[in-house]
Amino acid sequence: MSLAIPVDAVSHVLLQDGWHIVEGNSFKVDSYEYKDRDRLIVGGQAVPSTGAMWKEPDGVFIVCPLTSVLAVKATRK
């Protein structure tokens, strides 16, 4: 059994500081790296390999290690 989370339906993300609203379907999960333009600065084993990113209603983008996400709310199964 798996707990399949439809990333395009995530509406809220719970971090340690509380719930965050996800604007539209902006929630993404992908590799987590720091870059300077097109050059990789830190990635792979130096930082958690998977991160989450979303846009909040005020236009701010939040990016964090996936391990920081405590829970998500999705609008559908």
C-alpha cells in the first residue's frame, strides 16, 4: 500500500511554523540544489536530496527540504 499524494491538488503545507497556503497548483517536489546561475554550488549528499517548493498567495516562493514538510492538505484524492 502507498499513500499517493496528488501534488497538483496540494492546497496547504504544514511546516514547523504552521500551515502555508499553496497558490494554484504550484506545489512541486524535485531535487534540492543550490545554484549560481547555471553552476551547481551545493547538491547531492551535501544537502537533502529532495525538496518541496510552492508559491504562496502573496507571490513568495517557499523552498524547503522535503523532510521539513510535516503534512499536506489536498483538495481531492
